[in-house]
Amino acid sequence: MEKTFSIEDIVRLLISRIWVIVLGLVIGGAGVFLISKLAITPQYSSAVTMIVNKENTITDANGNKVTTVYGSTNAADLIKTYSIVVKSNTVLEPVAEQLGLGYSPEELRSMFSLSSVDNTEVFQIKVNNSNPEHAAKIANAIADIAPDEIIRSVKAGSVEIIDRATVAASPSSPNNVKNGMIGALVGLVVALLIVFVSELFNKKVRSEQDLVSRFKYPILGSIPNFELNS
């Protein structure tokens, strides 16, 4: 017969198996925390912030100065365009050569990302690397070389560096405490599943109510539990 649980049964079950629940919390939290701390290589982030001036002044055939504006005003579209330019081999091959750290353009491409700052034409290039000094050097090298290619490709007026990258003092990932909390939550869920599944398949009859619930028959009689006093 299908076994059902009342709220009282669930509370009683959780109290009786509290050690399983606590053990699941401790093993899950401590285990994931240690894995995060000891097995995952820390990553350091360094970022450089730049702005693109979309206005460009050129001289027409008559010698007159004409100001042109680069098409899109949507920050998301601009970042997509800048990202393609900055991640091109035209930019990354000179960056790799200037750095002399042994990274290929493909490796450099996988280390950084571009994002808009507050949905404006200011954008940030963030580099992640296991070596904090390398992360800062890569970001600054990209900032030195990318502006000329952006100006050439999108016909922008200028590209200026707002903030150069600095060496990070502490890793940006992994977040060991957060990972430990997630591990504890997973351990709690697993412990609860173990408690309820084991109880579902437990065929022991502990009381008259268990008999009634399981077989749906009335109880005709019971044998009392006599305690002999010496």
C-alpha cells in the first residue's frame, strides 16, 4: 500500500533523522569548499576602460571640413562591433608579439571580454588570467594597439583610454564561500531525499496507526506492553 505522511509524521521524521540532515549539510558545504579552494585554479581580473568618439572630421574634395558620425547609437551594437575588431588577429597578433609571454592570438582571445559601461559608448575590456601580472599586461597591451584598428575599421574620430589596468591584489574567482554555501544546500537536499526515500521503503510497523494506514483494516485487538517492576 502507498505510504502517506502527515505534517506530524514529517516533523517527527526530521527530528529523528536530524543527524543525517546535519551530516549532509557539513559534508556538502565542506566538501565543495575544499574542492573550490584546493582544486580550482584562482583567476585574476584586470580591466581597461576606453571611450570611442564617433565624430570624425574629414576634408572633402573642395577643401571643406566635414564632420561625420559613425552610424549606430545603440551601445549593444557598438560593443558587438568593437568586440569583433578587438578580437581580430589584426589586433591580437601584434599584442601577442608585444607581450612576449608565449600566448597565441587564440589563447588571448579566450581570456578577455568586452562590455558597455552603463549602456554608453564607454566600454571595458576585462582580462582573466591565473597570473595577476599577466592579466594587467594583456589588458594594457590591447589598449595600446586596439585604438588604431578601431579608428580604421569603424571610421571613428578617436579612441581614448580612461583607466588603464592595474594588477589585482586578490582573485576574482572562484568564490569559495559562495561555492561552499551552494554545496551545503545541495547536501541538505540530498540528505532530505535520503531520509524520505528510506522511510518510504521502510516496512517496519511501529504502531497501530501504521497498521491502519498501510492495510486499511480495523484493529480488533492489541497486546499491551507490560513492564515488570522488580
